[in-house]
Amino acid sequence: MKAVAIIGSPREGGNTEILSRHTLKAIESEGLETEIIRLAGLDIHPCNACMVCRQEERCPINDDLFPIYTKMKEAEAVILASPVYFGSVTAQLKAFMDRAGYIALPKRVLAGKVGGPLVVARRAGQNFTFAQIMYWYHVLGFYMPGSTYWNIAFGREKGDVEEDEEGLRTVWNFGKNIALMVKKLKA
Ligand SMILES: Cc1cc2nc3c(=O)[nH]c(=O)nc-3n(C[C@H](O)[C@H](O)[C@H](O)COP(=O)(O)O)c2cc1C
């Protein structure tokens, strides 16, 4: 049983990655395997609406998307994590969500998996961005466990999020619930 976290921040080792690693640690503590996937530095183009994926489970744009799509398909749980950029997810994560989501949609390929968003910002926009990512999970038929608060945190410079005790506790509890839900669904 495996959980992957896909990180939409272009900043390696930043707050989004710290939050994601913390969540994955909680998941590992329940015995699941985990993997971090950073979109930083990858070549992932936006959707060009060619509609090939309506007929076949593939995308004709030849870039770094499909290997990540395959990892997502193989995992039981998928976490999407993003910093807030102008009140929204990063362009990198949006391109990934649009294309991977549309490839998966016709055959309900991701339905029944477990997942949810993690979001971090300096000051504002976490709730909107959290909701934005939840729309993706909802349409694709994921199960999303709760936590003890929404999975949001505060931080600006790399590492600031370590000071957000409630944010870390929330994503830890979310990770625990992800793992418990995966195990219950598999039982
Ligand atoms: C282009 C850009 C836009 C941003 N927009 C917002 C914003 O709308 N609200 C906010 O509170 N922080 C905003 N921030 C700050 C980041 O969300 C914050 O620094 C976050 O911790 C970055 O996460 P990372 O370390 O994983 O990259 C923005 C940062 C950048 C670079």
C-alpha cells in the first residue's frame, strides 16, 4: 500500500515540501510506503484541449506528465500540495491537475483512491486554494478523510512552516487518517 505526495512548489525543500514530508511520516508510521514527487524542474505543459484523452487514456503532449500519472494510478493514496500563488494553486500544479485529471476522468481511473490537499501561504488564500484542489478530488471520485482542521499552514521563507505547530499537527492527523482509510478500504 502506497501514498504519493505531489508537490506543486517550484522551490525545492520549501514549506510545501516540509508539510508534505511531515504528512508522509504520519502515513509511514501506519505501515504504508510513501514517495515524494516534486513538479519543480519538470516539464509539464498546460492542457491544449486536443481531446485525445476523451478516447484513449493518454496525452499526446510528450513531456514529464505521464510517468507521474502512472505513479498516481499505482498508489492507493495521492496528496496534492501547493503554496498559494496569488490566491490560487501554482501554475505547475494546475497544469498537472488539468491534464492528469482529464486523462483519468472518462474511465474513472482514480475513483476509490484516498487523498486530499495540503496548502501553505504567507498570509492569505489557503482556504480558496484548499477548495480549488478539493474540486479536483471530488470530480475524480476520491475519498477524502478529514483532520483536526483544514490542511493549511502559514510560512513565507523556506522553513517558516516549522514554526506553525497547529499546521504541522493538522497535516500529521490528516496523514494518520489517510493511512487508516486506505487500510479500511483494503480490508
Ligand atoms: C508568485 C508568488 C505568489 C504568492 N502569492 C501569495 C498569496 O496570494 N498569498 C500568500 O499568503 N502568500 C503568497 N505567496 C507566498 C508563498 O505562498 C509562501 O512563501 C509559501 O510558503 C511558499 O511555499 P514554498 O516554500 O513551498 O515554495 C506567494 C509567493 C510567490 C512566489
